[in-house]
Amino acid sequence: MAKRPPFANSGVHLYSGPSWRKLAAMKINADLSERVVIETESLEWAPSPAPGVERRMLDRDGAEQGRATSIVRFQPGSDFAAHDHPGGEEFLVLGGVFSDETGDYGPGSYLRNPVGSRHKPSSREGCTIFVKLCQMDPADQTQVQIDTSATPWQPVDGADGIEIMPLHEFGDENVVLVRLAPGAPAIDHDHPLGEELLVLDGSLTDEHGHYPKGTWIRNPPGSRHAPYTTTGCTLWAKLGHLPT
């Protein structure tokens, strides 16, 4: 399937001035039954309600505290006002140092703030994060803080050249990092409850296309593919979480 423009079903294309106020009814790639591929590094940055904080929106359904998946960039010294997460928050620090009341989190930090949590995020030196909002089961109240740069990789039985790093599991949801060595063989598999991928390093290929660093992929429930890499790659992967 061809790559879809990131705002294909939003009714909105680019932002200007204080137009973030229009987000109350925004829908961006909101149909979770559709496959979406976005090379995030080609997107323009759009302003957020907080000065010095910008974002690249990947999917969205609703207002500021609605369901959303984004790449968010904090300029040095910027912050967000203290706020609640009625649907929970999950993020991975891609670069720089993210801070809140619980600590400072450098590149590779994976955090989950459960439904009902509250914090005041900021960054003294600036940072970029991949963040998902309002996509947690209220029963999942586990607070997660993992430094993936200091966590060991685990080999996958029967899959030479593939390693994983488990990050979180609850019900059908499973979040991992995946590392594929150059030339690792393709493994044909399906996703009954969907899959999301973010290419963190290197590049990935399957029968549908080629995905360089920064590519975000959402494969809907019932999808199937056989990914492989010639260069080697590292992926953030979330499986089993999309509604049928």
C-alpha cells in the first residue's frame, strides 16, 4: 500500500499562528483499521499550546487530552504546565534529556505514566520524545521507568540475528525494542491485534516498502508481513493493542 499523507483524513493540513486551538475536533489517521506509514523526519514541526514545544502528529482523535501519537520536541528551557493524564501516557526519549518531578531521563529512556497520573514536564537542554497519549487500560496502573541503554538484550530462540528488549506487557499489549542484525532473515508473521513500529536506527524492509530511520508504521489488526533488513536496524514495537 502506498504511503499516506500524515493528515490524509484530518481535514487540516498545516498549522499557523495559534491554530492549535482547532485541535478539539481534529482527526489525523484516526481510523485504526487503516495501515499508515509516515517518514516522520520529513514532517514540519507544528506549535503546541506550550511555548517552545513543537510536535509532529502521527495519529490523533480529539482534543489536547484525546488519543494521540506524536513526536514532540522541547526547545532548551521549555516546559509544559502541570497536567493530568486521564488516559495515561507512554513515551520514549529519542534525544536530549526529558525532566519532570520524578527525575531526568536521557536518550533511550522508556516511561509509562498510568491513567490518572499527573506531572510537569520540562527540558533544560532540550529533548525529543516519541509519545502516545490516552491509549492505556485503566486497570494497568504500573509506573514504568526503563533506561534501555543499560538494559541487556535477549536473543530470540530460532531467530538468528534478532534480539529483543521487553519493556512492558499487560493483557494483549506487548511493548518491546527489537534489534535486527544486518542480513537477518525475514520472518513471515501476522498481527491479529495490530502492530506499531518506529524505526529508531538503520532501516527496515518488507513486501510493502522500505522504511528508513524515523519511519512510523501502523499495521492494523489482521495484517501480515515478512520484515527484514540489509543494513541492520533497531525498532520500537507495540503489539496486540489495536481494536478489531
